[in-house]
Amino acid sequence: MKKETFMKTCKRMKVSTDKMQAAYKLNIDLTEFMDDDSWVSQSLWNVILTKEGYDWFSWFMYEKAYLYEIKEGMTAWDEDKNEICQTIDDLYNFLVTNNYFNTPTK
């Protein structure tokens, strides 16, 4: 997956999550309504990325909480004790460097 496509896709996922959260603040719960879209998205990411790549992607999106509000204390380190995946750009570079894409990146 080309970087531009990856970045646009992740940003659109964030926009969608922001809209769902705004609706929830108005007492409109779209969680069940959006379950099928979420399943499709996760299924496609599982095809695009290797298992390890999807684990990192999922960690960044949901545990580090890129889709919500990034948790500053949530960090990951490489074997040399360098922090990795601080930003969405870092995540992409990490996935490419470690050959975690099943699709071409160029």
C-alpha cells in the first residue's frame, strides 16, 4: 500500500470515529449500526498486512488510541530501546521497514 493511500485511509478512519463519538455525546449510539463496517475494515487490513503487521496496526489504532485521543504514556520500543510508532507516519515506516505489508508499497 502506498504511503499516501495508507495515510488517507487512516485519517478517514479517524474522521469516522470522531463522528461516531460526537453522535454518542448526543446520546446516539451507532456502535451496533457500524459493526458491519468495522468488520469489513478489519478484514481488509488483515489482507493488506501480515499477522504481525496487523497486530502493530491494531495496537496503534486502538490501544495507543490514534482513532480516539493518543495516549501519551502508551509506548512501544525496539530491541535497541528506541521508541517506535509515535505517529501515524512512524507506524507506516515501521510497517514498511519490517515487511509487514502483503501489498506493494511503491
